[in-house]
Amino acid sequence: VIPGRLLLVDDDDDIRTIATISLERVGGWTVVAASSGAQALELASAGPPFDAVLLDVMMPDLDGPATLDRLRSGPLGPDVPVVFLTAKLQPADQERLNRLGAAGVLAKPFDPMGLPRDLERVLTR
Amino acid sequence: MQEAPLPSDEAARLEALRALAVLDTPQEERFDRITRIAADLFQVPICTITLIDANRQWFKSCIGLDVRETPRAFSFCAHAVLQDETLVIPDALADPRFADNPLVTGEPHIRFYAGHPLSSPDGYKLGTLCLIDREPRTLDAAGLARLRDVAKVAENELNALELSHALRRLSDSEQRLHAVMDGVAEGIVTFAADGRVLSANPAALATFAAEPGELLGFGVDQLVQGMTLDEIRARVGAVQPGAELDGRARILVTGRRRDGTHFPLELAISQATVNGEPLFIGIGMDVTHQREAERALRQSERRFRAIFDSAAIGIGLLHVEGPFVDANAALAQMLRRPVAGLRGTHLRELIDTADGVDGDELLSALRSGRARQFRQERRFVRGDGSMMWGSLTVSVLQEEDAQEPRFAIALLEDITARREAERVKDEFVSVVSHELRTPLTSIRGSLGLVTGGVMGELPDDVKSMLGVAEQNAERLVRLVNDILDIERLGAGRIDLQLADAAARGLLEQAVDTVSAMALEADVRVRVDAPGDVHVRADALRIVQALTNLLGNAIKFSPRGSEVLVAVTTSDGAALFTVADEGRGIPPELLDGIFERFRQVDASDSREKGGTGLGLSIARTIVEHHGGRIWAESTEGAGASFHFTLPLYAPGLGVLVIDGEDETESVTRIAEQVRALGHRPLVAHDAAEAIRLIADARPGAILLPLGDRCAEIRAALALDHVAREVPVVLVGPSLATDALLEELRTAIPLLRPGAVLIVEDDPSLGPILCRALESRGLHARLARDGAEAIQAVREAPPGLIVLDVVLPDADGFAIVDELRGEGLLGDTPLLVYSALDLDARARERLQGGKTEFLGKADATPQDVERRVSELLGRVAGEGPPA
């Protein structure tokens, strides 16, 4: 995987900051961050295409699965890989999220030094 | 020749003759004596006692003739019976009636005839006593008088015969009647019209505790408390004196024994007329026992009814087809429907089917006897349309006289509140886990970026302090994870996804997870696992448990040492071991090591970064699987952790019961069972056997002959699961061949050809057959649809392994055809196909128990394992999971 443009969606400011730093400085991605599902949809329709999306699950208004649904049927199309980032990682949750058409699921809290590596592993799978 | 005309009373005469029952009886001296005397007295060569039958004359006695009968048409006597006086023919040749009679012209050349009629008591002339000579003669008045006298003697003898017959018939009938009277269980007493006892049979004497003869002359009121004959007649419905009595009407009165005690007496009374006098016949029975049994039954019914009515749990009686027959108040209240409305309502109508499954499938399992009980948590639709969560248990009602189960008991518990509480708790846990993890993500993330050098270089002392913060943040993360896990596991609310799992695969996944940690700690992890150990497990959970144990082992291993992770089989279970070469665990701590927050050294949690929950989680997981976990250690020489899991146990379980402490011979039998491809289980007493039977559902029980056989069999017979398993008594040293025969007798599925494999692939078919043989199963092979159908027609198999794609007909067509012919029934199917079958296709292929296996991911060994698992389940008949 060659790190390219990544859309990061999370409603928590701190986590957005940390993940952006981790992915850009450690992983070499170009991160565009959105603080809500709605903003993610706007960003996806506006700029150049993304190579991957890292999507929080629990968000107010549009949650992760709903955002995925709209991204897929709208600006993102069927092919761009989407990876969920979630604080709920029971086996049952993981399975449910996989079935929604995600490339994979990563757990919160994450190790910022290891996040890019874990993301790449999911994307190459 | 002139034939004698028939007498005017011929029909009645013949009847009287037949009633005498003398025709065609043997010669008798008492008649021969008379004819002998007459022949001598009258000096004639021939004398007979002749009876005139419809078409012949028959001689009861005859002197001087060789025949016993001649045609009536030529008979002289037929003329004689037409008159009261003696018929005398002095010379037959001179008499135009007889001159050309063949008896005159030919043998015996009759010339003289004198015959006197013999009459019955009613006056019918039945025949004659006659004298015959071959010379013409006459008979003077004195001679005629003598002939009359002799004839009278013969007549009396003839009629005496009739009398003796009649007397004997009468006495036979009376004896029979007496025998009946003496033998019946009912007391029979006859009364005269005035109510006095005329007779009483032995049963009546016993009923009233009276001596023979003692009751004669007694009044009805002395036998029946406070009632006269007329009152009894009124009770049975003959209100008018002289009205017909209905002998079938039975009334209950109070009987009085001779000792003055009373008893319930069931009485019928009928009437007859003897010699013009009315006779009353009382037939009665002491029904004390029946009344007591009825009362006890009523009482017991009342008690159970009270339990039924007042139980707080909903109880219903269900027809196995589905409709409710009865329901208690609690059930009606729970479902907000009237009891009367529930009756006749099908269980299906009460279950919310939004989640797809209705109760029919389960009921059908009960009907077919595949299961005796099921329990489900379902949503129920109340009468007002609202929903409730209920825990439903349905058990077959065992009836004494019914072969097929007819009714089932349904128990329903309202668990709406519990469900709601669980939902709230789940939501709470979910929110807490999110709310705790979000700030932890920030703390851990920012510290990680700083200590990882991403934000620039830091002074060493600052970096080390931040490292402490980072490690503790990480520990806090693990603690949150573990606590959430413990919460779920502890509440018993994890649904284990039990499946066949290769033990080695589980070990490898766990080792993968800890590989980075092992590398960092410079600990080598060695895996020692044969590839053929399969366990019944939730793979994710077992990997979690193994990871916890491995993580522990690595943490406590010195650098450069080795951690061994291994699996073996032992006592019919898989035994997992994780062993390290660390400092070990002091003996006093071994037992408590699996308690929460229990570590060998209080400083461990800090130094090693553990949460103190890992072992507790591992134990909970293992115990949820029905396994056992323990630790062993020699202090200073490392620790080893062990746990067992049930083997994924395909094949037929065969239980050997060691009732006599004959460990050696039982071990040998178990080995033989294993050699035959089955799975031996060993129990040492009836209680253990019953437990094993409930868990493992063996197909048969082997019981070595011994003193305790009967006792063990009796105990097994009392258990409703155990008594269904066939028991084979085995001698002390049975050859393996003989044992196989015994098992085949007990378990039809082991008989040759019990498995039918339908497979067109020329190499795969035989491979499957051979694979099954190693499990002690002998399979027939059909290469196409026609062969398959033919094979089933010849001998219905116990299981069919079916390839869906075949040259002439697909699997669907075969299943349809077999079902159409009624040959499929409950035959279990293993459908084995390269096609991906959707739900509808699977529905069409359902036989009895049906399993589906894709060809792509199924090796012949997989098929073999699934087949033998299916057979094990079919033979053991476990309840639906």
C-alpha cells in the first residue's frame, strides 16, 4: 500500500488530532479530517478522490455505518476501502461491522506509533 | 305294488322321531333282547324294531336280516304306522298291495308280516315291532295280544331312551349354570316376590360375609341398608309394580354384611318367571376398592388442579400438533387472553415470528420422538397486540398407554423485565466502554506520539516519566477491556459459537497474537500439536484464553528461555498445556491463582503490566466450554497451565459400564470399541452412566455380566434418557467380531449398508466409502440418481450422503422422488456439493437431520467426520441444540 489521500472521520477533536499526526508523520498519509458524517460527505464530494477512509463508529447524528452507507452510494463509490475505528470491539460487533462492507476494523484505543502499520495490514488483506 | 301314503301328521311325526335321537345309533342289547324273545315266541325267522324315517325304514334292532335299512317305498311297516291296530299280512303273494314288492319277489322273500305300531309319548307312530316269515301264516287273537304286549315293551324302551336323554340334557345345563353361579365374581342372589332370599351364590356369601345357607329366607332389607325390594325396583326405574325391570340399570346402595358392617354395593336387578311365579335376581358387587381408588384419584386431581391454577408460572397443556388443550390462569394473564380463548389456539399463533422461526419445527421434533423437551426464549404476542419476552419450555407428556406422544406441557415464564434489564445493562456497558475508551485513546495516543519521538526529541528524564504515564495508560486500557470481558462472561451471557475447531489452529492463532511480545521478551514459543485433534469450541474465545495464558507465560519467562504450548488427548478430552521455565508459583498460591486480581507478587501487576484478570477470564471461558483449568508448578522450575476441552467427538459413543470394578476387562472392551471405530465412554456406576448418557448420548451401552447388572439396569430404566439407549450384556471375554455383531444388533446404523453414498465421481465415491469404514460404518455406493433410488427401495438406509450434481438427475430430483414414494421420512442427509445452496434450496433438500457441506472446503476426512457426527447424533437422539 502506498500511503495516499486518507479521509479521517471522528467527532472527538483530540483523537482526530492524534490520529492525523500519527498517520501523516509516522505513516506518510495525506490526511483530510472531518468531525462528522455530514462533513465527511461534503469533503468526499468536493476535493480530489481519496485512497482510503478511516471512520469512527459512534458519532452523533450520522454514525459510522450510516456515513459508510451514504459515502458508498454517493461520492465515494464502491471501490475505495473503508476501515472502521471503534471503541466497541466485542467479537459480535466486529462481525457486524465487517458485514457492512468495511475492509476491516481497528480498535480504540490505538497505539499511535503502530496505527499506520495496522491500517496497512488491513488494507492489504 | 302299492306304496304306503304319508301319515297326515308326517312332519310332526318326523320331528318326534328325530327328537328321540336314536336313528343311526349302534345296536343295543336292550332292544335286541326284545326282538330275540319275539322271534322265539312266535317262531319266525325275522323280527325287527323298525323306525320310519323320511325316505327309509331303519332297524334299531333286527333278527334274521343283514341290512339295517331299506327304502321306505317298499316298507310293510310304513303301512303299519298308518293304523292303531296290528297290521297282519297272512300271505303277501295273495295281497295285491305287496304281491310284486321286491322284498316279496326277492330277498328276503316275505310271505307273512305282522307289525304293531310303536308310538312316542305324544302319540306319534314312529315305527313298529314286526314279525316276518317266509311261509304264509296266521295270528290268532291270543297271538295278536302277545304281539301287542311285546310291542308295548319295545315302545317303553324306546321312550325311556328319550327320557334319559332329556334328563341328561337337563342336568348338564343345570351343572353348567351352577358352575357359572359358583365361578362369577359378582354376587348373585334370587328373591321371591315377597323379598325373601331363595338362593345366593358363593360370591354373594363372601360379599355379605355369610355362611352357606345362612342367607336363605332373609329379607332384602337385611342385605341392603334401609331398602325393600319395591324401593330397589323403584330405584332402577320400575316405578309401577309389575313394570318391566331394566336388568342393565345399576344403582349404588349400602350393603350390610352379616357382622353389621356396611359397604358400597353396586346392584343390578332383573326379573324372571319360574312356574308362573316372579323371581327377582339381584347381581351385586362390593365396590369399596373402586370407590377408594376413585376418591384418591379425584383428590390427586384436585391437588394438581390447585397447583395448576395457582402456579405463578404459565402452564398449558398442548397437543403435540400445536393447539392448546388447557391453560392455567397465569398463562392467560401473562398472554392477556382468556383461558377459553387459549384453548384451541395454536402455539404458532402466540409466537412472534418476526425473527423468522416458529415453533413448528421444534414441535415436529417432539412428535417424531427426536426430542423430549425444548426450551426457547421468544417474543410472544399478547391478546392486546403487545409483546412480551417469554422463556418457553415444552416437554412431551409421557402417557402410559400411548405409543406416539400426543400431548406436551408448555411452561411459560415472563422474562420481559429480565430482558429489559439486560438490554439496559448492555447499553450501559456499551456506553461506559465508549466513554472510557475515548479519553483513554487521547491520553494513550498523545503520550505515544511524544514518547515515540514524533513531536521532537525530549530530555531523557522527561521521556522516562512520560513512559511511566504511557505504560499505565496502556494498563488502564487492558483493565477496561478485561473488566468488560469479565462482565459479559460472568453473567453467562456470551453465546459461545461452538464448532469443530482444529486444536493446532487455535494454538497457532494465539502464538501469532503474542509473537511481537515474545520477540521483545526474547522468549521462544514452541508449538507441539498433532494435526488431528479437534475440539468443540468457540475459536475466538479459546484463542483469547490461550493468549492470556501465553502472555502470562512470556511475562514470567527469563530472557532466552522457552515457552511450550502443546495439545494432546487424555481421557477423551483435549488437554492444552502452556508451560514456561520461569520462577514458578508457590504451592499455597496454586489454587487461588485463577481468582480475580490474584497475582503471585503484589508488585507483579505493576512490573509486568498485567491486569490480574487474565487467568480469571481464561478460567471462565474454559468452564463455559465444559472444560477444567488448573496450574502446576515446581517452584523455581517453571509453571504449567493446563486446561481441557471436550473433543469434537464424532462417531458413535458406546458406553461401557464397569459395575464390578473389573477395570482390566472394561479397558479391554473400551479398546475393542475404539478398534471398531467408535468412541468408548466408561462409567463406574449407574449415576455416572446416566450423567454420561445425558452429555454424550451414546448409541449403545455395554454392560459386562456381573452381580450388579440387574441393579444397574433398573437404575437406567428409571432415567428417561438412559432408558432409550439399548443395553448389550457382554460376557467376560467377547471376541471383537462378536462384539461388532452385538453392536450391530443394538444399533441399526452400524449394519452393513446403513449409509448410502450418492456420488458420481469415480475416485471420490470409493474414497468416501473407505473413510467411513475407518469409523466402523459400512457404506453402499450409488453412482447416479437411478442407482440411488433403487438402493433406497431395496433397503432404506440410516443415512444418505448426497452429491447434488449427478449425471442423470440432480440431488433435488432424488430427494423429491424419494419423498414422493414415502421413502425419505426422517432419514438424515448429508448434502455434499460444489454448489452454494441458498435457503430455499436447502429447504427443498431437508430430510430428517440435514447437514450441508460445500465440496470446495470439504476433504473426505471432513465428510467422514460430519457423517459420523451425524450418525452419533441420530443414534443418540439428543435434543435440538
